[in-house]
Amino acid sequence: LAKTTQPISMDSYEGQEVNITCSHNNIATNDYITWYQQFPSQGPRFIIQGYKTKVTNEVASLFIPADRKSSTLSLPRVSLSDTAVYYCLVGVSGGYQKVTFGIGTKLQVIP
Amino acid sequence: SQTIHQWPATLVQPVGSPLSLECTVEGTSNPNLYWYRQAAGRGLQLLFYSVGIGQISSEVPQNLSASRPQDRQFILSSKKLLLSDSGFYLCAWSREGADTQYFGPGTRLTVL
């Protein structure tokens, strides 16, 4: 499994765009990149998944450069309710029995 | 639609007592099932996963065990709890052949 590295914590003011970068230098050809969000005392929730270039949904955007050794989760105009821990995972789509949720990035949105 | 249930929501147990946490999934068939533990301020640790009835894979050697007596039921057990077993236990499921995991509400276990 490819190892991922993320910042432990980030602070942002309400209304700003937040970008969280994840490094995965040993990502394999078949690996996808998936981000989850976890609120306190809740289980993680799937946010977005991508393989290359850019993916966008109603919650976030995911930017993946050509070499795929990193990825950036972009949250537009964050609000206080976006305060959570964000996890970056790398693994084979469809064969995901073993995944490692690291410590993640704790995002604190400040009013 | 699919839903996942865990109970109890909170549990306080003395050291050396047994444990049984239950997880059930509704609205899907033959899901992959997972048990995770999250210690305070830590990431999620995968404990067990199952791809079918009676098929359990253990990721971390410990005094916990898991069973899958029915297709959509996953049970986490211990014969004798340790202080280090305290934490937030999460059950998750994914579709057969898919990777996105859907988590239950969790059980917060405190061992005293």
C-alpha cells in the first residue's frame, strides 16, 4: 500500500478556500486517491475520489498532477461546519479491503 | 438505500470483562465488512475485515476477535478487556468489488 503524508493540522477563516495536499510518492499505476472527512465522534465520510487531473463534485475538488505523486483536496469557501479531520487514502479501486487511515489533517475553521 | 447500525453507542466496562459489539447493514447483499478502532487523537486502525460469511481477516494481533454469522452482521468480541482496548470502534461496509467505505455511528468503549 502506498504511504501518504499530510499536514497534521491547518487553520482557515470562514469563506476562504482551503487546499490540503497529500504526498504519495510510491503510488502504483492502478492506485486511486480517495479523501474522507471525519467529524468528532462520527465515522469518516467519503468526499471524493480521483485517478488523474481534476475531479469536482458538490463538496470539493481534487487536483492530481501528471506524476500523481501528490494530490490536493480543495474546499471552496469553507464554513465552520467544515471543521473536521480529512484523510487521504491511496489504493487500488475495487480491491480496497486493506486501507490505512493515518492521522489525517485536522482542519479548524475560524469565524 | 443502505444503512449501517452499531450498538451500543457507548459502553463502560471493567478490565477483564467480556465484550460484544454488533454491526448490521441493511439494503445490500454480500458487503465487505470492516472493524476499525480509533484511540483518542489517533488515526483509524483496521482490526478485521470480512468478504463473506465466516471469512475473517485479522490485521492486528490482539485480544479481540470478530465473527460474521450472517451476511450482513459483523460482531467484535473479547473474552477479557484490557485498559488499552478503550477507544472508538467503527464498523464499515463497502460493496463487493468496490472500495468506498461507509461507516456506522461508532461505539465509544471505555475500559476502567
